[in-house]
Amino acid sequence: MPRPFVADFLAGTSTAQIPLCSGVVVDGGYGKTTVITPADVSCESAPDTEPVRLEIETILSETDGTFPVVRSGDGSIVFDAPATLEGTYTIMRVWAIAADGTTSWPFYVAIRNRFAPSAVAGASVDAIRGVDTVIPRAALFADGDVDTYAAESGDHLSSTVVSQGSMGGAWFDAAGDLHYRSLDVIHGSVTDHVSVQTTDSFGLPSGVLDVPVHISDITPGCSTGGVTTEAATPVRVHLSC
């Protein structure tokens, strides 16, 4: 009796291809919503089983009470990492699902929670009227990826002046240091305020930092001296300052 071909057994059954997807690692962190879309994961599938949404099967890492979710509509995974997860990975086992309900084999995605920049508390500036005063970046902002892991992360900060003071102007140079120069007409001791903010290369922002600028005039420095004269005889005293 001749044996049937395999095709005979498969007659009438579906030949739809199950999507095969590879994992992906994306950068995220505190202060920015991380979004992983179906297009971000690389899937091989038949045209009629192209994934249209993702589904989380299991979260495999600590999330400190804040969980990744699947967004209705486009089926993307979204996650708002708390600050406590800085420097960690959020790892999930997920599926990709086609419009007809065809489900891929499970695969892994991870969010690398980068260190977000933070403003240095208590930052302030002492400036001399009319003199360009430089405030180093490190005195204003801190970022673990920049300060400790710059070579590995490739991270850098881009800082901006959010609001200028009323008694002078401020700007950032290419090195990220803040410059301030007061108006020449300022006299006496006064305090101006400048607001600044920075963002790292992963799009994570710092808070807005208010920087008090204490402006004073140049205090003359004079040397001690003296002259000799007789009673009732006028004398001219020359100051050496």
C-alpha cells in the first residue's frame, strides 16, 4: 500500500507562519516615558501575520512598584521608571501578536534605566560687577553616566538657561560651564537669579535649578603707609591702592 505524502496530512490545515522575534534593549530612565513599539522588535513573519501589538508575559526584574504596561491602540509597551531604578535593567518576557491573533514565540526585551541628571542643591555664585564669572558644570549638575561611566555610556549633558536674571546675562559654553556677567551700572551688593536646566544624551532632564548670583563691587586693596609732619603744617597723603 503506498504511503501518503506529508502534503496529504496537511491538506486543509493552516500554513500561517508564526512570527519569530528577537529581543531588543532600549535606553530609558527617570523623567522620560520609555516606549517600545512592535516596530522596535525585529520579527520574521508572513505578511498576514505581521505583529501589531506586544503582550507582556512576565516581568523578570524588580520595578519598585511601578510596572511596564501595554498601551491600548498601538500595542506598545510603555514604562515610567522611578528614580530608584537608576543604573538597573527592567527585563520582560513578551509576545508579539498579529491582527488575526497569531502569537509569536516568547522573547525578551529590556529597558536600560540610565542615570538621570540632577541639580546640585545649594548652588550659588559670587560675582564681581562687570566681570565674566565662570561656574563649572559640576557645581550645578550631577549625572552618574557622565561623572562615573562616561567612557562606557557615551553620555553627555546639554544645558540651557531657562530664564535670565534682571541684572545681567548668563550663557553656557561648549564645555558645559555657566558664565555670568552683570550690567556695569550695578553698584553696591545685590543678588540676581538665573534658572538653568540640563538634559543628557538619552533625553533625560534634570529639574530646573534656580542659581542665586551675589554681585558686589571690587573692594579696593590699599597698603599701609604714613607721613611725618609738624603741628599746624598741612600735608598731602597719597594712597597706594
